[in-house]
Amino acid sequence: MSYDTDYLFKIVVIGDSGVGKSCLISQYVTGTFHSTYISTIGVDFFIKEKMFNDKRIKLQIWDTAGQERFRTITYSYYRNADGIMLVYDVTNAETITNIDYWLGEINKYVSTDTPIILVANKIDLVKNIVTSTIQGQQLATKYNLSFFELSALNSDAIDRAMSSLTTKMINRKVSQVIVVDDKDRVRVSNNTNSFGLLQSKKCCRT
């Protein structure tokens, strides 16, 4: 983490090929939308720095390939993820069906308390929509995820989704307490209530 950054987070964007992951990231990071995009090969990497609730945040955003032949490459990038954006395409029913698959893969490599948001992309293509809001909401409820419907054309909608994910990552980070006991053993507690109780034993927030 650089000296002028309060938090550095790794976000992994996951979903089938063609759901618009690269377009979403491009809009969020650069404020530009590309109507055509070459499929990601392996993994692309982006940096976004911003002020968020008076904190200096640096986001490392990993854009993963959804094609079957690249999945063994991208699995390694799940590790150490602080947050995950899981994306499907409202104009392609197969991509929402495959969310179960992606969540199964994610759960193999990330901590169970890693924040995940579910994003339904391409809602601007009204005439081509084949999945409903209710389907997305039900899927999000099933897995206890925050749910967002948006279009890569709309930067405000993407900002709201990313702000939600950032808030969850910060809350998770500050709830982790590193404790050094009297025998110099180190452990991490996810119980924020323990911070005040253990303060006398040399502890600090990560």
C-alpha cells in the first residue's frame, strides 16, 4: 500500500464471456464506453484511485476471461480477493443460469466472508431482455448477495454498485482485529466487539 492510501483492495470481476465485464470496468475506471470489445484473454488489470468517505482508496480491478479455455488461468486470481463483482447479461438467459457455477468456483478459493455483489448488465437493451428483475433478486436472496441492475452506458449506476462493494470491503477490513497476546502469538479476530476488550493486550486494526 502506498503511503498516501488508506485502503488497497483487490476486486475480481467474474462471469461468462460476453456479459460486459470489460465494458463495465472501462466505464468505471476511465469514464468511457466501448460498444465493441475484444474478448479478454486470461486476465486484464486496472487501477482506480478515489476518495471514499474521507478515505483514500486504491482498487486493483481484475477483469477475468469467461471462456472455458481460460478458466484454469483465472482461478489463481481469485485468491486474496477482497471483493467480487459477479456479472450476468440480461439478454442471455444462459449467463444467469451459470451464476450457480461461478459461485461454486468462487467458494473454492475465497473466504466465505468475502463481499460479493451480483450485477445484471445491459438493461439498456430493453427489447432483447430475456431475464426478469425478480429472477435476479431471487438469485441474490438465495446467496445473500447485494443485487444491482445496470448498463455499462450509465456511469452513475456502476458507481453505486462499486460504492456498495467498497463499503462492504471496508467494513470487513475494520472488523478484522490483529491481536498479539502475552506469548507473542498472533491471531485475527473478525469480532469488532473484541477490539475494545483486547486493547490492553497490544492490538491494532488492519
